[in-house]
Amino acid sequence: MELSRELAQKIVDRTSQIVDYIINVMDTNGIIIASNDKSRIGEHHEGAKKVLATLQPHVIDEKEAANYPHVVPGISLPITFHNEILGVIGIGSSSQSALTYGHFMQLTAELILEQEFLKEKMMNEGHARNKFLRRLLQFPWLGDEEYFLQQSALHNLDIDQPYLIAAVEIEELSVVSHTDLYDSAISSQERMVHLLIHTLSQSLPYPGLQIISMANDIAFMLPLPKESEKDPGMIVNTFSKDLDRCLSQQLQCRHWIGIGGIASDLKDVNRQYRHAYAALLIGDLFGSRKRLTRFIDVYPEYMFLSLPKTIRNKFYHRILDPLLENSDKQEQWLTTLTAFFDNNKSLVATADSLFIHRNSLLFRLNRIHKLTGFHPQNHRDSLYLSIALIFYRMDHTDKPLNELINLEGVIDEL
């Protein structure tokens, strides 16, 4: 472990609250790297040199201090950690009471080092665990099973443990509270994400919940008792509500939750995370995005992704081109169809959502029928129109939908 300037200053600040003396902390070269007298920082410290040479406390009295320029009487003691000297702490007085304080400060410094060591160790272990969990979410076991088995054992993860997998997308991260728990070297966005994860882990009453920061979202792995697979609906609903409530309390921006499903074991986590991510992406395609989208709710759209793009394009052009060719009315036709299907083909609800009269809506629907040959109010015709609209949206989005298909170009089963 290294005694950094920041850590040395923390030692000075902590001990300065207890004793009213000049306190200096020196590195292993005898240079003052922290002090409550800022003018001393960067100077050579004679007492520290003696301590580093003998590994013993050293007192510079008034007689010895006269031999050196700019040196005052004081006591210097080694700061050791795990039998290694990391620096020296000095107190600007050679009195007997100062010696007592000096030993106390030495003990305080070494205690702070121990706390920092444990904190760093926990952070490193946490980083290693998060790195593994990210890989677990992003990649299948196939072809790398030895690595996953080894890492699962290293992090005490039960391979047969089922998990509920969810993902959250946040429009613009803005956390209400602030903290100095995180190093300033971390970017502001990363610091906010880590703070949010820390807050959620403290607020959500779910033992063993894993929260992982991904590239475009935050993933959640909720361990479940195996019998929960028989009736997952209640667990999904309860967790979704609790998660939405906590996010609403902590954020000052919009968020969306994608529920993948229940992974039967660790090997199934990657598939269910792809499902949660698919729920987020596909749920964003059609304008009226919901706060909570389950993968099962967008599975038909997900299956359509396995069709070649050329086939999808031919289908929607065949049906929607009469609407798309009229550039002045194109957006009106598409918005009307989207609202009509989003409101389960209810005339009243659709007219209200579009802020138009019911008769105006009927006129638009009849006009769509005349232009395309498909009537939105007819069951079979509406099926063709809704699929065509889905294909059109897939072709006009910047969302990385191709990422949802696995490497063999095959769509996952439910």
C-alpha cells in the first residue's frame, strides 16, 4: 500500500481535530507531503530522515534543532502498515505530553491506513465481481464454460440459483443527494451511476440483489427461491413497483424498466438479460413508451427481427406506400394508426389521445382504407396494418436492434 498525499492529508486533518500542534506527514524520502501548515509542504524533514534510518521514533530537542536551519523542536514517529514503513508523522513539540500525543497520532494514522486498505480491498473485490457479472450478462457460457465456472466459485455464486433479470434505462442521470464516497478521478457521470447503485442497493429490501452498471443501462439480478419459478408474476410485479418507486425518489428525470424474465440458473442469465434489453429497445419504437415493459409483451416484435430486412421492407412498402408517398400527410397517417392500435382500436380513446373529434378520426380511418385497401377497424386488415407499421418503425430507428439477435441469427424462445 502507498501513502498518497490525499491519504496523508486525511491523517493530518483527523489528528488536528484532537491536538493543537503543527502536524506533518512525510513520505519515505523524508519530504513533507501533508501538513496543517501548508507552507511546510515540499520541505525536507530532518526528524523524518532519522526515523527512516533507524525505524525508531526520534525527538529533536531545542539543542539539536539549533543545528539545522528552519527546524523547530518536535517528535517524529514511523507510520507502519503490515510491517512496512510507509512514512513518518511529526508533531511540532518535544514536550512529554506531545510525546504521548505523538504515539496516539501514530496509532490513529495506522488505523486510518488499515481502514483505507480494507476499503480499497472491498472496492477491488467489488470491481472484480462487477466485471464478472457484466460478462455473465453480456456473453453466453458456450465456449467459455471453464472461465464462468471458475469465476462463479471465486465469487461464491451458486450456478443453480435462479434470478429475475431486469434492466433500467435512464434518460439523463441526476441524483438528488450528493456524497464524497467516490474518487474525484471518476467522471461525474460514472460517479452518479455508482452513487445511484449504492443508494438502490440500500433502499431495495431484497437480500442478494446484484445491481450492475452496463454500457447503456443498469441491470438487476434478483436471486429467487427455486419454487418461485412456478408463480413468477407476483414477484415480478412487486419488484417492478419497488424499483420504480425507488428510482422515482432518487432521480429527477424519466426512466424505463425492462423485465426480461426468470433465468433458471447462471447459464441462463445472458439470455434473460438480452430479453430485458430487448424490452427496453422495442418498447421505445412506437412513440407511446411505457415505464415498464415486459419481454413477453414485445415478443411478437422480437420474433419479427429474425426476418430478413428485405422481406420486412417489401411487406411494409406494399401496404403503407400509399400513405408514405403523401409527404404532407405521412406523419398524420402514421400517428393515427399508432394511436389507434395503442388504444386497442377504441374510437373514443384514440380521438382523445389525438385531441381530435371522433368524426375526424373516422374520416382518417376511412381515408386510410381508401388509400391502402386495408381498413383499420377490420380485424384481419388491422393485423396487416399493425405488422406493416412495426416493420416500418424497425427500418426507421437508430436503436441497435440487430444486437438482439444471437450470433447464429436465431431469435430466443420465451
